[in-house]
Amino acid sequence: MTDDERRMIDLLISTHPAWRYERLHLPGLPTWWAIRYRPLRPDQRRAGARDMLGRTTLRRLAGALAWHDEIIHRSRY
């Protein structure tokens, strides 16, 4: 893992602590994954929230997590 990737992971952990982060090297699949520590409620799933998010870069994963936070926030109302 590069220093930039480590810094980005640290930022993700501090910004999105409900997730753990993993790097996988499997052909045809995203490289970076965020996996929720706790399962979602049914209403959150219906709103479009997911237990796992995968993206090709950490920056894209950060964007997906930000959007995911918005989905969770909206499901509270």
C-alpha cells in the first residue's frame, strides 16, 4: 500500500467509521471495498443502502460512501 493510499484509508476510517476497508486483487472486480460492521435495517435497504461498496479507486470509494451517507440520512425521516 502506498503512503497516499494509507492516508486515504485513515481519512475514510475517521470520516466513515461504520465501515472496514479492504483491498482485493480479483480479476474483474473492484479493487477497494468498504464493508459495514453492522447490518442495515430493512428500511435502509429499501432506500438503496448497501452492506458492501466496491470501487476501482479509493477516491471513487470515498464518493460512494458520501452518497451512501446521504441515503442513510434520508432514510431517517
